[in-house]
Amino acid sequence: MGRVVIGMDPHKRSATIEVLDENEQPLMTGRFGTDSAGYRLLLEAGRQFGQRVWAVEGCQGGGAASRATPGR
């Protein structure tokens, strides 16, 4: 599989992702809590894809805690 883009929309209590392939076709979607368990699950979901780029929607409000760099 080639490179994917993981779009992430963080909110106060959840973060939603959508994974798109090189042709912009959705491969996966998910919604995760913003607690430690949800963050672990979000990272596990992203790590399924070897070549990945995260695109995180800017947030200035309550979702700001979700801006950590997933995919390390």
C-alpha cells in the first residue's frame, strides 16, 4: 500500500479520523475518546499504515489537548 493521509478533527471529548489512499478513497474512519485509552487506540489505528501523513484540523478551543503528534 502506498502513502495515506489521515485527516483528524479533534473536539473536546472525541477525535474523528478518516484515512484516505492516494486516490482519495476512504480506507478507514474512526472516532476516539480524548482520554489516554482513546489516544492509544487512535495511535494503533494510525500505525496500521506504514507511510502516513497526519492532517490535523486546527483547534484553539477545548480540543487543543488532542494536538499532540500522533504516529510516533
